[in-house]
Amino acid sequence: MVYRALADCVVLVHAAFVGFVMLGGFLAWRWRPVVWAHVPAALWGAAIEYAGWICPLTPLENALRARAGLEGYGGGFVEHYVIPLLYPAGLTRPAQTVLGTVVVLVNLIAYGVLVRRDLRH
């Protein structure tokens, strides 16, 4: 039970990190210090997708699930709603390249607006 709960927590942290990678630049519009955490996170997220690497959180989660005696992602909210966002079915290298490009483009827009605002003031 404890290992399953820990695995679910890892998935939630992973989902939050992915959300931060995608949208953290917009948080910087309001809270400038976020830039210092977001830029490295966004670079990491894009690198993971472009290089086809596996995020270290994935093997951690799988190890915790194995320790809990679980196979795959059966039953529960986390497994049905969060995991498909992180691990879409049929994820291919070209799809990962598209995802990496989306990360870069969204963040270029966010930081482009931020820099433009700073230059106006």
C-alpha cells in the first residue's frame, strides 16, 4: 500500500513538473523569480523529448509499482487520468520531436512577451 501511494505521488509530481515545463514561463509574467527555476526545467523537458531519453521519475515510479506488486497502470484516478497525459499510447520518436518543439515554442512565446514587457518599462 505504501509503495503504491509513493508511486502515485511520483506520478503527480511528474505531471506537475510537465505542467511547469509547459506553462512556467507564463508564471514568470507575474513572479519573476520563477524564471530561475523554469528555464532549467524547460531546457530539461525539451532535451528529454528531443533526445528520446526517459525522465528519471519514470523508472522510480515503475520500481515503486513493482515493489507494490503492481503491473501496469490499472484502476484509480491517477492511473486513468494523469498517466495518459505523461505516457500517451503510441508515443513515437517523431511525436516526441513534436512535443519538444511545442515546449520550445510555448516558452519562446511566454518569454518573448516577458522580454517585450521589460523593454517597454
